[in-house]
Amino acid sequence: MDKNTALIEIFEKEGIECAAALPLSSKSSFKIGGKADVAVFPKNASELEFIIGNLDMPYIVVGNGSNILFEDEGYLGCVIFTEKMNSVKVESNRLHAGAGASFTAMATAAKNASLTGLEFAYGIPGSCGGAVVMNAGAYGGQVSDVLESCTVFDAEKREVYTLAKEEMNLSYRHSILSENKNLICLGATFTLKEGKKEEIDATMRDLMQRRISKQPLEYPSAGSVFKRPAPDLFVGKMIEDSGLKGYTVGGAQVSEKHAGFIINVGGATASDVLGLVEHIQKVIRANYGVELECEIRRVGNGK
């Protein structure tokens, strides 16, 4: 019996969903990626702790694969998906969400409780954990505006504790969790304000319509590819003004609809996407003297 099979038997005995040689393309919004040696789907923090405690191989924790590029070679180790840790609960003006809760489900729960502050999250194809890690945002709102605290599992100390917002080192597309890979988000609490359900709903509908009209939602992608290098520099406009709309490498293409997106027009590989990313960076460097930093998380080779 090889070690992967033995590991899966351990997890299955505990009632933890798992699989060997899982095609990561099936778990990626990009529809790209090779196979993971082992994939596991914990339902709660206890299962996640148990999984990590029994691993003797590289591992990585991800949400629903919406801001990730899985490499073509796959992942030599264990990929832990938090998508089943998706509880959402509202108490007074606070919303508690598990790491795997979808941003859209959180925004909807807040609206149903007549709480405002999470409207910007509606339609963002990410999970609570990923959003907290990268301080996700859109349309003038971001996680740091409403985050109260984050519960983490410290994989090095094997401890669970809560970090207050002030301890999170939050900045543009950054948090303490993005700089310390031993800190794994288990869930978070958000402080919201009372509002009018009809007005909240109208704002969410408006934002969704804007996404539909401006973003290439009909194609597989991982959202915006690059971080904004400065508040007054818009990456999509720089790419468009550089004549790169529609530029293609293999099955990866700069979207004709929104130049800040790279889309999979059919059969794209991670190598295609990375080649296109490098070309865009080279052109923008030459035209503007600006270094573009990827917002998409690259996962592969046991890293």
C-alpha cells in the first residue's frame, strides 16, 4: 500500500471526504490544473486540524479555487479544500462565516438580516477565507472595512486562536495570513450596520449588473489578474491602451471585454496563462515603467 492510499484510509475512517489523484481543473474557476496526489474536504475546524496532524507531505489550504492557478503538473502533496466549512450565522449586527462560506452567500445573509456593509462582496466568486487572506475588495469596499476578527489554526504551534482586526496587518490585497503560511483561516466575524433591506438589495443588484456588463463572466477565469500598482493607475486601461486586448497565448487570452482579465477560451494550460502574464508584464514595463504584480495565487510542485 502506498502512502497516499494509507493516508486516504486514515481520513475515510474518520468520515472525512477525500480523493486520490483529483484533477484540480475540476476545482478551479480557470478550469486549469493537473492532479493533486491527495485532496481532502474537511467539514469543520476539528477535521482540518486532524488532517494536518496526520500529514507527512507538503500541503496547501484553499477555498473554492476562484483566485488560483493550479499548475499543469498538479500538486505533489495534499490539497485541503475548505468549501464544506461554509456556515454563515448572523447575530445582532455581526455576521460569522466559516472559511469556506461563499462571499455571495455572506452578502445575501447580511441583506436578509437588513445589515449593510457587505454589498461589495455580492458576486465575487470567492470564499471567506480567501477573501480575508487577500483583503479582497471591489467597487469601493473591502474586507478590512467590515472585518472584526479572524479565527486561525496555527499549524506550527498546533493552536487555534482569534486575531483582532488590528492584529491582521491589513493593507491593499494583503494580510498577516498572506505573509505567514502557517496561519490558516478557519472563519471570521464581520461587524455590519443596520440598513434598509430594499436599499441593500438594490445596491447588490446594481453591482451584479455592473459585473455582468463589464466582466467576462461567460469564460473561465480567476478574476482580476494584477494588483493595482498605485491608486491612480488602472491596470485594465494600461493593458487596453497597450493594444493587448484579445492577445492570445495558446488557449489563454486577454479578455476583449475587460483587459484586466485573462480568460480560458478553450484548452488553456497554466503555461499558457503564465506566458501571457509575462508578456503583459513586459509590455507594461516598457510602456509605463511599471512592474505589475500578480493577484492570482499560483499553486503547484508541492508549494
